[in-house]
Amino acid sequence: MIDLHCHLLPGIDDGPTSMQESLELCRIAVADGITHAVVTPHIHPGRWGNTRASIQRDCAALQCELDALGIALQLGFAAEVRLTDELMGQIEREEIPYYGEVDGYQVMLLEFPHGHVIPGSEQLVNWLMRQKIRPLIAHPERNRQVMKNPALLQPFIEAGCWLQITGGAVTGHFGERAQAVARQLLEADQVTAVASDGHNSKARPPALQQAYASIASDYGEGRAQRLMNETPATIAAGQFDSKDDKALSTGTRYTASPGRRPWQKSISGGRGLSPTCPKCGCAGNGAASGCRRLSRCSRATCLSSVIRPWITPPRCVPPAVQWAWCA
Ligand SMILES: [Fe+2]
């Protein structure tokens, strides 16, 4: 499974407070069947001042620790971006990390306040869409105003937003009302992805297996696959495309189901899931294939741009393929 929303980086938000705790959460995720996780620390002005650069740096550090310890979890990074009046400036300053591009739109995990839907949010969402940024709304089923009136989500859906619900909400961990809204959205097939929103090992672990089983039982295996495997793979495709990445390169596992939604492009052969040069499309290592257009890796998850200044090899040598992109 691929978890699109979790807080695994140490000491930068309300997730784990130490590297040891982060590693414990990663072990929990792996034991639960999660092979890939896009970490999404909070970006919330005045509370959590994370930026694209700081998240990339901390994600690289955690990935190094995972690799060194043999914990089989591949990390990507984005952010859970709080909807505030500073959002437009953050975007213009390029402080926001996105999941990646799907159908011409950068996908951004957008968090509403927990208690209500701010008046004017629709206008901001429309502005985002005009900037070719598509909000993936984080856990709408846990918004107290939405819980009272789920119809509040409809204008956002019609504007082009996607919805991410929490696995724990599906299984009742966040109360009856959140569960009812989550189920209502599932019934209407309005959910784009299910993620853990994992924060800690006890109350909110990074786990999806129970939700997967519940959705597979109630809505079919195909739906569970789509919500926790296929669509997340498409959204985060550019973050995990390594030829060494067996889980993502197994074509049969990510074959798109018939009648897929527009955002579910060719999963097994789509851009980003095959080990091709991101600049010219050559197959694999630029030097080996004769490609001369590779100069510097532009991938969000490539560690080479941030790893050298502060990590000493050989303990944290990144996968060979990532060096190859930067040859
Ligand atoms: Fe979150």
C-alpha cells in the first residue's frame, strides 16, 4: 500500500519527536503492509513553519536511516498545507511541496481548519485550480462543520478538488459521525484516496490494513486497491520511480481497473513508474545509455542534491539509480 498522508519526520510538527520514534513508526507502517509513504508535515504559518526545503532535507535524513537499518519503506514528501490567507504567498515563493503532477495539475494536500469551512474557501480553491494546482482535501470527514452538513463539500468537488479520507475514520476510530461521513463519501464514490494520517504509535499509527480490509469487504477489493494503491501510485508517481523499486514496477499489481477515473492514468506504464531519464526519456542510466542530456537530477525525492553537505558516506549512500540520474 501507498500512504499519501502521514507524519513520520521527527521534531518538525505534531508527529514523532525523535528519530527513534520516527523509525518505530516506519516499522509499524512496513509491518502493516505499507511499502511507500509520502510524508506530509504540517505547513501552518505561526504554528509549523516548515518549507519545501526543510521537509526535503529531513525526509532525506530519515530515508538514509531507513536504508542503513534495512527498513523497507520508500519515502516521498509533500506537505499538509493549512488553508490560510498566506497560502498564495507561500505558493508564489515556491515554499509548498506538491505530490507531483497529474493531468497537468500539481496535486497539493490541503487542510481546512478542523472546526469549520472558512467563508471564501471556494474562491481560493478556484484560484488554485487556475494556477494548475489541484487540492487534495485532507480528511474532510473529520471537519466538524462537514460532519454536520456533508453537502458543504459539493462545491469543492465540483471545483475540481479531490478528497482524501482517513483509514481510521472508515473503521470508526474517529467516532460515529466521522465514520458516517466517510462511508457516505465512499458510497457516492467521491473519495480519491485513503491514507493513514499517522502521527504516533499508539493513538494514530501509520496503518491502513484495517481500512483496506473494511473497504474490500464492503465495496470490493478493486475499490480498496484503487484507493490505497493505484490512485496513490499515480498521484505520487514522480516520487518513487526507481528501477530498483520492485513494489512499484510490478505491472500486474498496479494495472488500472476498467472504468477508472480520469486521474487514474496508465498505472503500470505511466510516466514516473518506469526507470526512464526524466529529461530525455532514455532508459535508465544516462551514461550507460549514451544520454548526454542528464545534468542534474530534478526529482523531488532524489537525495543527491541535499545529502552530500551533511551526510557522510558510506553509511548513507543513496540507491545507485538516484546517483545515476545525477551523473
Ligand atoms: Fe495530517
